[in-house]
Amino acid sequence: MKRTIFLFTICLLLTKMSHAQGPDEDQLGAWYMYFYSTNFKNSNWGIQGDFQYRDWRGLGDREQLLLRSGITYTPKNSGVKFTLGYGNITTGQYGTEVDNPVSESRIYQEALFSNTLWNRVLLTHRLRYEQRWAENQDFRTRYRYNLFVNIPLKGTSLAKGTPYFAFYNELFINGERQIGKNRSVQFFDRNRTYLGFGYAITNSVRFQLGWMKQTTVNWQKGQLQFSMHHSF
């Protein structure tokens, strides 16, 4: 009987410790993001990328630092922009006591194309395939699909002086299930749903503020998102 109680107590403590190490689902986090893109003059080629700082609780508890850039190519009259890029990601653990960051390198390929509904519902579709080399894991891949929806509150485009409603939903699917050392991941990786409001300062600079709900296999968490979108 004593042995049973002892084992039960140990299991309970381990469960609490495991839960404590996970993110606080009630704690609102924040992502600070800068997106850029440009086309080389008189060319179908260009560059695009994004720099993001993500924090578990707003500031002071790093979730991720993400640096990503790629070369783009848009075939003439295709309406599709292709990208080949590289990303470097540093991920910290939840909690301010110990960070223990994990580094990851990614190569990615994506296709981006747009269409319009009812003259003012601006849709953008992004398909992305990632090859991932994460610290202490085997090589992995991941598939992503993101649907972006922007609706100008005046006019039919995101021109200078235009406020707009912004929405996106992105689904992540794992490729390889086995990640090394007898560990595995689910087929479903995560989903992100975002609602926000934006304003076009100029024809090439927009700012957005919104809220995103991220759902993984193990937890759900809300994040504020502050983003700058810059084309030049």
C-alpha cells in the first residue's frame, strides 16, 4: 500500500512539473514582425523575407527569434511568385528562469498567388514546403498552407490612406513523423487563426495590429501581433 501511494505521488509530481514547463495558455503573448519585399528593376526576380521576435508573455520571455529571407521569381503573365529561401530560428523555453534556446535552420520553397472576390475581398494563397534541421532532432519536413484575406474599408485596394480588415488561417502538416531518439510527432503540427486591423501609411508601407490563436497538439495560446509590411 505504501509503495502504491509513493508511486502515485511521484507520478503526480512529474505531471505537475511537466505542466509547469509548458506555456501558460491564459497568458497573452506578443509577436513583433517586419515583412519586406522588392523586385529588382526591369526583372522578374526579387527578394522577400521577414524578421520576427516572439515573446511568451509580451516582453521578457523569448519564445522565438526568426530571421528569414529568400530569392523570388515571378514568371511573366503567371500571377504566381515563387520563392527559395533560408530561415534561422532560435526558440526559447517558456519561463524566465531558464531559456535553454534551441536553434534551427530551414530551407523553404513557396508559391504565392492572389485573386479578388466581389471587387474588394483580396485573397492571397501561400503554399510553403520546409526542410528543417533542428538541434537534437533528425531531419524533418513540413507542409504549410495560408489563406490571407484583406478587405479595404474604402476603395478596392490597399492604397495610401486605406484602413482595412485582415484575416488569415494557416495549417501546418508534418512530413517525417520520427524525429530521432525514439521520439515522434503527430501528422498535424499546428494551426494559426488571425484577426486584425491594418492601415496603409503609404502605397508601400502598411501596419497591422491583431490577435492570433495558435493551436498545437499539446496547447493553445493567444498572441498579439504587431506587424509592418514594406515593399520597395
